Amino acid sequence: MAQQPNPDRALIAQYQQGDQRAFEILFARHRDQVYTKLYLLVRDHDVAADLFQDVFIKVVDVLRSGRYNEEGKFLPWVLRIAHNAGIDHFRRQKKMPMSRGSEEFDLLGNIADGGATREEEMIDERIGEDLQALVDQLPVEQRDVVHMRMTKGMSFKDIAEETDVSINTALGRMRYALINLRRMMVEQDVSLTLD
């Protein structure tokens, strides 16, 4: 397998040193995959185009500010931003549904909501997956407390008895778990809205 002439890491470094052409190469290399990801998620060319611009504005902001952390590869990071942008789009749509009926007659307005839409189900599934992935990264003691509290609905008294620690220790582990989850969400650019 042939190596790319100029790896993403080198292009990012050049861009951060002021070389605009380096970003143009990086953009040209990955734009089709990012747009395709967005389109497959939202199924609307206009919305995908808007989100595409938002994604690359965020990418540029992060690269310029020096906050980009080369832990993984550039493309998976950008695709994650794109995925989050698509999910955020559905969340906004859920909060502000579009109405196309007239004042005189609205056929769809008289139909009862039959439950969650596929987009809502997709959002809920993704939130669950993202949250579980973050919880899995916690230290074992914190992960166990979160699991007992959130999945089993156990009280802190019961958690303390189950883990053979004091209630204060169980509360402290939960507190540190929440602090770590918030930190990981920022570091990994994960957006969770738990309604």
C-alpha cells in the first residue's frame, strides 16, 4: 500500500504554521467522505451542505487555536464532528418542528403522534452508545458505581453495602465519575443531550 505523498499530520503542522495551501490539500483529500457521511445521515443535500460548512468551520477553529490533539487520525476526528453535527441537527428539529400546514386545513396536524420517529430513535441509540463508550473508559470503581446507580437504580446506601465501602465513598466515586465523564466529553468532542 502506497503512502500518501504528504500525510495529514504534516499538512496540519504546515497549516498551523500559516501555510493555507496545506489546508486546501487536506480539505480536498477528505471533503467527499465528510459530505457523504453527512448526506447519509440527514438525507437532504441542502442540510448536508450547511452542516458540511459548519463542520469545516469548527475544524479550522480547532486547528487554528492549537487545540487539535493528534491522538488518532484526522479523518476519523472530522467524521466524528460531522456525525455530531448531524445528530445536533436532528435534536434541533425535534425541539423546533417545521410546520407546513395552512391555517384552514392541516391534514398532518390532526394525526396523533405515533411515537418516536426513526431520527429520534437513532439519536437515543447514539446517545446510549456514546455514553456507554465513555463510561467504559472510567476507572473500575467509578464505572461500577455508575452502572449500579444508572442501570440498576440502586440507592447510594445499597451501592455502599454492595461494594463494602462507606456511603461517602460511594458518593465520591459517583462525583468523580461525573467529573471524568464531563472532561472526556470535552476532550473527545462528544455531545450528549439527555432530555
